[in-house]
Amino acid sequence: MDLNYTGDSSERLPVASHLNDFEYKVLMQTYIKHTSVMGLRERSKYTLSRIVKVERNLEDNCLDVHYENGEWWKYYPNYTWG
């Protein structure tokens, strides 16, 4: 996987279309790093198509990324998650 995501805006996920370029890059690069540490079975639960909501969290300076199974993570500008 390419850890230097630079996809153009025409290919953005509809659920994240409201993000600016930097926020979208944070989402994608953090997603790549995050899922790369998961096993295959776990990773299948967290495909891009399973993201149901991405919210800006200004208080914590991150993106709250919600998945269809109810799980969610904070994705931070330094490409870490919690």
C-alpha cells in the first residue's frame, strides 16, 4: 500500500466529501497505517466502504471516523489514531 496518498478530489469517498485537502489526506494516510496493523479478518471489517461518517473534532484536533459496525476512532494530523 502507498503510504503517501495523493488521490485527487474527484475520487473522494462521498462520506468524506466535506473534508478539505489536508483533512482528507489525514483520513487516507491514517487509514492506511491503521489497517496495515490489523489481521486480514479484522481488516475486512474496516474497509473504506464501511466508513459511515467522518466528523471534524475541533476540540481534540482530529477526525472522528465511524464504521458501520459501531466502532470509531480518532485520526490525528500526525497520522496516528486512538
